[in-house]
Amino acid sequence: MAAVYKSLSKSAKKVEDTEENNNNTTTNGGFRKNKQRVLILSSRGVTYRHRHLLNDLAAMLPHGRKDVKFDSKSKLYQLNELAELYNCNNVMFFEARKGKDLYMWFSKVPNGPTVKFHAQNLHTMEELHFTGNCLKGSRPLLSFDLAFEQEPHYRVIKEVFLQMFGVPQGARKSKPFIDHVMSFSIADGKIWVRNYEIREVEKAKGEKDSEGNDIVPESDKSSSKKRKGAPNAELKDTDVSLVEIGPRFVLTPIIIQEGAFGGPIIYENKRFISPNQVRSELRKAKASRHNARVEQVKERLGKLETLTAQAKKEKDVLDTRELFA
């Protein structure tokens, strides 16, 4: 009984200590760790371009976990169980249709929301060959257009992007550096995604700044500082520029669901036209041109038949059959 009493008292003390620590972190304004993990996977039927885009995004997200292809396209609610199995609270799902179209699902598990996009103008890092480069696993700066604050559905999309692409501090496989920027801008009702490197280059001697003043080189500045008795002070004049890295793609929002891969639709883009409808309209336009040519041929043949029939009915006076009948 004494042993049982000791074990129970120790467990009660541990529970009290944990509660006190939690209260201290919440009341004293302590640092609460941002735990975000992203599950990245695709469906069957993706093309090589879709697969390369998925690999590029997985390399940019050190807090992500890439999984094998998902078989079902109708039972997407099973992704919630899969994310819970891998201890992920975000899901990025690439859905391929007809080997041409790519739909991207961004979902917060388990309570939602879920945003469905149509991805267009896909360009991967390998095909772009940009000169920009960044450290693998570094944390990005997320730059959003001002239009994200004007509409309520854009605010929801912005929050989803923040939790999806924002690498939390101290995440596994992440580096404590910030050397690239992810830009999200809105134009024509679409979201344009770009990735840039933050490049800092020291200004050369003889260059002029924006005001037209000569730039003093670093060696002269350091020597003047040493003369003045400030050996530790340094002034660095650098040019900060953005160099694109890749990948680049355009997202068209289609619907926003309240739950995780389910629930009522809280937003629907009425201006979105599915690529199937676009292709059908193109086929109808080609068919209309073909039908017009067929109608012209029929009209020409009909005119020839009427002319020959009229010529047979009218008798020529100078015909040999009429003269020597």
C-alpha cells in the first residue's frame, strides 16, 4: 500500500507541475511554439510537370512530409485520417484530371477550411534556369498583395497560405536563415505565386547612391572609424535586389469549404470557367466552321443541279437535233 501511495502521489505532483508550467507560459507571455506540418501528396494521373512542381514545393517546405500517390478522387475525406496518422495539420493535395488539368487543394485538418484552386501556367525550377538560389530549408518571407485585405474570401486564403508556406521557427530540417521571399499577388481574379532570392551585394568604389553622392568604400570607412576610436563599429553599404528562383504558377480560386475536405460551401467563384467547357467551346467553333463549309458545298451542288435542269428544259433553235429532225 505504501508503494501504491507513493506512485499516486508522484503522478499527482507531475500533473500539478505540468499545469503550473502551462499557466506560466500562458500568463507570463512565454514563447508558444508554432507547430505546423504539411502533408504533400498527389493523385493518380499526374504528368511530369505536375510531379516536378510537387517536388519543388516539397523542397521549399522543410516542415512538409511527402507521401505516395492517393488512389481515390471522390473520397477525399480520407485524407483527414491520413494527415492525422502522420501528425500533420495541413494538407496540400494535387488532383490531376484527364492528364491535363491540375487542381490544388489546401486544407486545414481537422476543422477546415478547405480551398480548391485551378493551377495554370506551371513552370518548374528545372525548365526556368533562373540565376536565383537560396539555402535549402531556409525560412521564407511571405509577401501578400494589398488586395488580400479587401475581400473576405481572400483573407481566408491568406491565412491558409500563411500556415501552409510559413515555415515555423525551429521546425525540423529548417535552417535559421531568411534568404528568399514568396510573393502572392492578385490580378484578374487570380493569384500569381513567385519565389525570389534576397541578394545583397556590396557597392563598388566609385558608385553613386540614389541622391547622387559618392559612396565611400568600406576600407576608407573602417580606417576612419579606427582613427576616431571606434574599432568595433562597421558600416556596410549593400545593394539589395530580388532574383527569381522559381517555381512560378497561377492559382484560380474555385470554392472554399467550411470543413476539411467537406462541409458547406462558404464561397464559390461564379466567374470560373472549367477547362472542359473551354475545350468544348473550341471544338464547337471548329465544328461550326466545318459545318459552314459543308453547307457551302451543298449550296454549290444545288445551284449546278438547277442550272442543268433549266438547260435541259429550254430548247435551242440552232441545235442540230432541232434543225435536222
